[in-house]
Amino acid sequence: MRIVWEQSIYFGNAPVFCSICGHRTYPIRSGTNQLLLAVIYDRQGKMRGEACMDCVASGAEVIKARLEERIESIQEKLDELKALAHETMELPSLEDEFEMHRREVG
């Protein structure tokens, strides 16, 4: 992985999500008034997302630890979604929905 500061390709000061920790981050303004983002590239040179200043400043070992933590968190959520997808679905009937809307209007 390689992280490079590059001019933001997004319009204005739009937030992005750090691909390492998942937190929202904003471009920084350079001395020449350009908005910059820390862009993450893989070994093949393919862009893989953006990084926040905190992750960039934390160093390689902390980045690896944060990635592992994020992988665990995403895996837990994925397991929950898989379990949910295997459950029987019970949806409100058309009559239930009509009654709900009737209560909201009345």
C-alpha cells in the first residue's frame, strides 16, 4: 500500500470516508490553496480509497492494526446480515399499511 497526497477530485470541501478507519474526513488546504486528499494505492497502482490525516500520521503499524479492527467489525456485520437473510420474512399486510396511513392522516 502506498499513500500519496493529491489534489482532491471532488467538488469543494466534500467529505470522504477513510478506507482505513472508516471515519469521515475532509480534504486539507495546501499553502497554494489547493484541496488535498491522502489517496491510497495498492501494489498494482490501483486507487483503493482515501485516508484521514490521523491514519496517515499514525504510521504503518497503527494503520495495519486499524485495518484489522475494521475487517473484524465488517465481518461481524456481514455475519449478522447473512443470519438475517436466512430468517423467514414477515412483512406487514396491505391492510396493516393502510391502517397505519389512516392513523397518520387522521
